[in-house]
Amino acid sequence: MTPVAIVGAGPAGLMAAEVLAGAGRQVEVFDAMPSAGRKFLLAGKGGLNLTHAEPAEAFLSRYGPRRARLEPLVAAFDAAALREWAEGLGIATFVGTSGRVFPADMKAAPLLRAWLHRLRERGVKFHMRHRFTGWDATGALCFATPQGTRTVAADCTVLALGGASWPRLGSDGAWAPLLQQRGVQVAPLLPSNCGFDVQGGWSEHFSSRFAGQPFKSVAINFDGFHKAGEFVATATGVEGSLVYAASALLRDAILARGEANFELDMLPVRSREDVLAQVRHPRGSRSLSSHLKSRLGLDAIKLALLHELLPKDAFQDAERLAAAIKGLPVRLSAARPVAEAISTAGGVAFEALDEHLMLRAMPGVFCAGEMLDWEAPTGGYLLTACFATGRAAASGALAYQSTLAMDAQT
């Protein structure tokens, strides 16, 4: 009998393993991939954003409708605690100009290496290439391995199987029907922090010339959301940090109404009156594009988008053109597939869990990480909640084992 089985070797699963091993439990970790932390490593390829240094109130607000359930878990392992934990692994951190927290060398690999070394020193055993396929009639965990099917009986199990984004790294959402078959409420897995397709697609001219190019110093307005930043044109639509920040609202609007129309402010630092005045300014022999570039600093991609989305007669109407520069409607028809998303919304409903993250329908089985039904923007919030829920699930498993031990003595 394995006292505790952790299924999933991402941040939530590894954190659960650390807590349990630190409490003296025998822990075995199972994962479908050839090595641990594959998505964690890829997420840190451009700089590992561990957490965020903003005030607690602002930080917790990033979890939206799931704040009430996540707040006590994140408060128990907040940004300061996470940084202290990294320091304990020999990984110094710093706060960037945006408030995001990174390892001093920006890399994920050294942190993961040090972490796995410490876990192995504490007796944690790893079983790779073990794809979870459910439970057998006795309640034992079932895994598909290169050597065939393997079953594992465990006192306690922590599932940390991820969502459905980046399936090539192991998070494919295949666990959802396995839990639903056992009476667990699972919300549909949806893309989060994702890109979108524009209605009708871009023209061949715009797509071939501008796909991959950024819209810089712009702002998006949508349904009470207003934020400045930048995003990128894709072959079929838009993606990037500013679009990701609004992605939950945009996705839900498309699900409800079949489309979402946001307004793009191409010059958020300039007033409507100023923009109109510059558009009206005599341009002499210059072309309109040269005039707008000279007077307003509109670059090639912004000018091209105006031509892409506005009818020709709008360019002859100064007020209409100025209004478009300050609020160009961009119509979106669909979110990009969940496999392309940075993260996932949906998952195991909190109503299916007790306060210790144990499944009400399956005593002794706990859930953590991105497989839970929550979402957050990028900026360190995703990893922080994965770490925090992993710790919480492990603490719940310890309490459950203690209860079992007490029951056995009476």
C-alpha cells in the first residue's frame, strides 16, 4: 500500500509532494510525461514569472468569481511565502518594473532541478510515463505504462492533472470524463488567456503583411473592461498580453451571444478632441496615411487596421475617422482552441470539494492546481494559485490520514 499517491508532476503536484514528504509521509508521484514539470519549464522559457508583488487586495481580485474559495489558500502561501520558498531552494528572486516576480536568472530549469533534488532527498519516488486512466473495481489507481497496465492502491490520492492547454506537455483534460463517471461535477474546460479569431478573418493582404506584428501603446474597452498595453495580430485574429487580460470576458460573451465586439483605442494617451483636431489639420499634398503618421504617430499596422475595418467613405469624414482611431470596433467570432491557450477555465467544481479540497464523492481523493474550476490572468497569479492549492490539498490529505488513524484506534 502506497500511503500517498500524487498524480501529476507539475507545480501543484510537486508542492503537494513536498508538504507530505516534509510531514514524514511516504510519497510516490506519477506522471504521463518522460520527466517532471514539462509545462512549468516551457512557461518559464521567456522568463519564469513566479508571482506578483502587488498589494494583497489587488492580487486576490485577479481570481474573479473564485476569489472566495482561493483567498484563504493563497493567503496561506502568498507571494512573500513563495519567494521565501524559492530562496530556500537557493533561487534568488527580484521584482520587475511591472511588479512581476522572477528568479534572478529568469530561468525555470535551475529552480526545478533544485526542487526535484530536494524532493528525492526527502524520499519522494517518481514514476514517469504513467498515464492515469482511472480506478479499478477495488478503488486502485490505474495507469497505462510502456510495460502495460499498472494498478496502485493508496491510502490517499492527490490529483494534480492540469487543465487542457498545451496537451503535448501532458495537460490534455482526459481526466474530466473519468471523474464525471464517478459523480464529480466538472465544468467544461475552456480556453483562458487565449487568442481570438476576428469575424470573417483578415484579408490576405493584412494577414500576409502583419501577422506576428504588435499593436503597441493601445487600449481595449469592452463591457466595463479598460486596459492599456499591447497585443499581436495573428493570421486569423489577435492574441497577446492585452487580449489575454480581457479573454475571460470576451470568451464568455462569444459563448452567450456568438460574438464579442471590443473597441480599440489606438492612441489612449490622446484625447478625442486632440485626435479630431489633428485629423482636421490641413495636410496639403501629403497622402492621408502620411498625414496621420505625421500628426498622430500612427504606424503601419494601425493604419492598415483602419483600412481593414472601415469603409472607404469613413476616411473622407474627419469626425468618423477620429472616432475610429479612438474606438475602432473589432468583432471577434471565436476563441482559439483550448490546446493553444496559455491556461484553462473550468474543471472540478468547488461545490464538488470540501474545504480541504477533497472530493465529496470520493473520500481520500484530493484535487489541486489548474484542474480546479478557476482562472486568472497571466502575471504570476496562475502559478501562485497552483502552488497554494497543492499545499492545501496536501494539508487536507494529512488531516484525512490522521482521521483514519484515529478511527482505527477506536
